[in-house]
Amino acid sequence: MPQPSPSLTSRSVTRHSLSTSSDRTTLKKARDTSHSEVQPAPPRTIDSLRNQVADEIALKALRKLENIDGIKIVVLVTSAGRGDVNFLHHIADAVEARWRLSTSSYLFILAAAPPSPSTPLPQPLVVCASKELLLSRAELLIGAKLTGRVAGARHGNRWIATVRDAGARFDEDALWDVVRKAARTPVDPRSPPPGSMGAMERVAAARAKLERVSPVQALAELHSPRVEAPTLLVDIRGAAEREAGGVVPGSIAIERGELEWRLDPRNAARLSVVDRYDLRVLLMSWDGGASSLAAISLHELGLLNATDIVGGFAGWVQAGLPVDGGLGTDSISETTASMSSWVNI
């Protein structure tokens, strides 16, 4: 078999070496070119960082979204931005950008929380709405909720305000109440709103939760030698009613508007005897209506042994039970009542 000549083999090896060297040179040039074409990332600016944070907060706000009668509502109280109203505008822009493609109406409130609860400086608040009517309702309701603490002005479809003593949990709850009420579809003012109850319905609902006592049973409890807990007979009638009809001897007169303050064991203005939650409180109104509602209010304070007297003061009189005087008779003071056998302690 014939062998290739040495000169031919040498030329082939030389061509291969040149080709390999050329490829390497081309690859190196390509790499050098690609490195030179890669531009460094532009430095982050304060505005770009603010926009990013605003977008993240907007997404957080949207997770809290509610829908009331077809209106999208949100409230967000944030400590980001250190009370800068312009930062709140950035968040508002981000929220609106996500809702702009939607056909739904919207109403939302953004508020700045103070850096610390002890900071007295006013904080900004921004209200945004897709409709003039929604913005007007929210503006009026905020003024009513935060009476004397808020001042603001219109800027396009936004209402910009400052709030004194902002950041309390009450404020966030109050603002949610604002957007929920402002978003409701107006109803016929002569028709009761859904979920509302008439006065007699409320009384009936209250009585379903109580174990009411008759005047005779109330008197027996006050005279009982067995006392498991202090028992108080509380007359919640007004002064005019007590003067006209007389008073039950030994009763404690606390008008309805002061009842919770005087019978809350947590409250500094409580009666001296109200130092425990197992008190037995027997409430007496003129006819037993207001006293049923008042007893449920005491239950909500934690006084679960509170109840009222069937028929109220009128029922007491009809049962022939003792009454002191009539016109001009003063109610017995707390000090006198605490010593009376009718206040069973």
C-alpha cells in the first residue's frame, strides 16, 4: 500500500495548526468585543427606590381590599416615608395604576403613622376616589369622625389632610368605617337600612338574653340573708321622673347616660362598691324598657349578673312595694345607699 509523502503530511499539519490558531484568535476577539459592549447597570436613584417601595406598599394595601356595593375600598396606615405626603402620593399613584384598567369604582385612604406614639406632630392623610360623590362623602365622614383633629383641601380627585394625634388604633378603625359607609349605595331614607332594628326589636332581643326578675323577686333578693355577691338596686330614671313618682328606699340613682362609667370596675369614676365583676345589679327604669337595654350594656362590660326588673318603677308601685314620697323627694346618695339594708352587700 502506497504511503503519503512526508511533504504532503507536513503541509496538512501546518494548515491544521494555522486554522486552529486563527479560530482561537477570532474567539478571543469576539470575547473582547462582547465584554466591551456590556454596559454597567445604572446607579439606583432615590426616586427609583421610593417608587419600588411605594409599589410594594401598594401591593400590600391591595391584599386588604374590600368590595362594598361594587366599590373597591382600602385603608392603609403606614410608617414608611416618615410622614412625607409626597410618598403617600407615590403609593396612591401605584394603587390607581393597578385599578385604572378596571371598570370598578374605588375609594381608598392612605395615612401616615407617627414614628412613635409619643410624637405629637400632625401626620398627612390622602383620600383618593374615582368619583366626586365618593370623595365628598369620605371628606364629610372623616371630619365627623376626627372632629377638631383634621384639616384638609381638595387636589383633583384627592383630598389631602393633616391629622393631629394620628396613628392610634382608633384612627385606622374609624377610617375603615368611613370608606365602608361612603361606598354604600344610597337608600331610600324612609326605608330602614339592612341589619338595623327598631326600638322594640332591640328590647326584645335584649330580654332574650336576660333572666329578668319581678319587683317581688327583686325585693326578696335584696332582703335575702344569703349573699353570694353584692347586690345593688340601681334606678336609671331621670331626675324629673324620680321627683314626680318618688324613689325606692335604698336604691342608687344613676342616670342612664352615666351608667357604664359608674358601674365599670375598670373605670376610675366607678362607684366604690363596684370593685368586682360578679356584682348582682338590678336595674330599674320607668317601665322596664330602657333597663333591659342597659342591662345588656353592663353584660358587655363584663357584669354578667346584671338584669332588670319587669315593669320597672311602675311595676314596683303596682305591686304595693315601698316608695319614698313623691314630688320633691330626693334620691338616696351613694353613701346612704351603701349603709342601707336594701343594698345587699
